[in-house]
Amino acid sequence: MRNLRIWLLALLVVVAVYGAAPPKVVLAQDNGPQPTPSDDEVNAIAREMYCPVCENIPLDVCGTQACAQWREQIREKLAEGWTEDQIKDYFVQLYGDRVLSEPPRRGLNWVIYIVPGLAFVVGAYVLYRGIKTWTAPVVDEPESEEMADTGAEEKDEYISKLEEELKKRG
Amino acid sequence: MTDQLQTSEPVKNKRSPIWQIVIWGSVIILLGIVAIQLIKSQQGSIEVGKPAPDFVLTTFEGEEYATEELQGKVLLVNFWASWCNPCELEAADLQTAWELYEPTGEVVFLGVDWTDTDTEAREYMEKFGITYPSGPDYGTRISQAFRTTGVPETYIIDKDGVLAYVKMGPFASLQEIMAAIDPLLAP
């Protein structure tokens, strides 16, 4: 009985050790040799950049030779140990801000960050004012007490006539 | 009915003029910016007969060429890129033309490498044996100054710094290049 327990324990240890290892080996075999750095690493940076040659197409999906050369340059820089920011700065220095999908927050670029929010706030305020005006009765202020009295008299006269008429009919 | 009218809080028809000025002012400024950008983008290429923009080109070898200092010479500015197939059609002819004009000292060729990668650009120059000064267009400043629309494009500037000739696309032959330069060399 004791021997059986020892054997079972040993078997569990073996399964635990080798059970975890095989998937790693299989994974490495399935993927085959990967370029260093990988396409995914290159594209992670490339998708946030645009080549001026083919505007409006992100660098990671652009099929031109120019873009292929740019992606290869990103790979070279990554292999040299450059960070994402360093690579982007390098491209900006060479080709200008237009290579970035998100323009840097400086100078006139602030317009594109501020205007949409500002337009939303102003629009909401205008809408609020509009709704308030539509729902509340609008009363023009009389210019003087004299005019206010005349208005009241006119209204009273009209109402009394209306009431008289209603009585006649009712 | 009259009670209702009296008890309701009247809405005053007053508007703040300061807010109106701020809002309308912002809208006008924004439209102005958009208009300026639209005008800039639709200006087209720089015109022949007008002063050419000045620029400084730093070559791949690190030498600097300032066009201001090159006045008195005919200047050929060629925009190219290693990935540009049409550029290859004229590359050999441009180099031959440079070899013809360089000894005279009256003509300067400047190659401006547009949105290119360094390694491939050097390989391209080696492939076509390009020896005239050539360098990258850092920040695309030079191409923006010339309002280029692509590559290849060539601008020939006379001795007074006035744009004399524009070629969109590749030169078809050496004769075409010479026909553009020679009239500017006449005394």
C-alpha cells in the first residue's frame, strides 16, 4: 500500500512537470522561425503612422514599395533597441508631423482637439436655451406702466366680451 | 387665465453680447483657418517666371548647399525617391547631363530625396552612379516650399533665382534636359 502511494506521488510529479512543458514545445514548432522583431511588433508602430506618398492609408496595410521600405526601417530600428517614441520622433524629424495618425498636441494642432469639444458644449448650451425658450411662455415686458395698463384693459375687455358670448350660448 | 400669466416666470428676451461676440469670433477664426489651408492646398505648383523658394540641402555626405549662395549659377533641383520607378527612367540621363555641365561651373544640380529611407536611397545613388549633390528632404520642407505633387519633378532656376522651367515626371532624354538648361546659359 505504501509503495503504491509512493508510485502515485511520483506519477503525479512526472505528469505535473511534463504536462506543462509539451504545449510550449508544440507552440514553438507551430510558429516556426520568427523575424526579429516580428511583423506584429513592427505593425504595432506602423498602424499609428501614415506615409505621405499614399495619404489616408495606414503604414501597416499600405502596399506600396515606399511603405514597405518604411516598415523595414521600423524593424531595423526596433532591432537596434529603439523605443516606439524614438522611432516615431525619428520619422517626424525626417518627414514631418504628417506621418503621425495622431497629430502632436502643439501649435495650431490644438484646434482639432479643442474645437469638437467646444462645439459640443456650445451646441448643448444652444439646445438647452432653445428648449427652455420653447417650453416657457414668453412675455414681452411692457415698455411703461401706461402701456401695461392699456394692455390689461384690452385683455379684460376682450375676456369680458368672450365670457358674455359664452353665457349667451350656454 | 390672467392669474396663470401673472404667476408664470417670464422669459426675458435678453442675450449676452459678450458670449455672442466670443462664439461668432471663434467661428470666424475657425473658418479663416480652414480657408487658408484650402487656399494653400489648391495653390498648385510654383509658377515659372517667379522667384524660386530658397532652401538649404544637407547631402547624404553632410555637405550643405544653400540656394541663396548659388545665385549667379543655373540650378537644377530634381526631386526623386528610391521607390519611384519613373525616377529610374531619367536617373542615368541626369547623371550624364551633370558630367557635361559640372566642368563649366555654371550649373549646379541638387537631388532632393523625398520621403525615402536612407539605406535604399544610397543604394539607388550607387546603382545609377549619381555624383551630383543629393540629400534627404528633412521634414519635407523643400518639397512643401516647391509645392511638389510627387516624384520625379524637376525645377530649373536661372542665374537670377527665378524659376525658369518645370518638368513634372521624368525627362525623356538627355537632349530634353540640355534643351531646358542651355537657353539659360546664354549671355
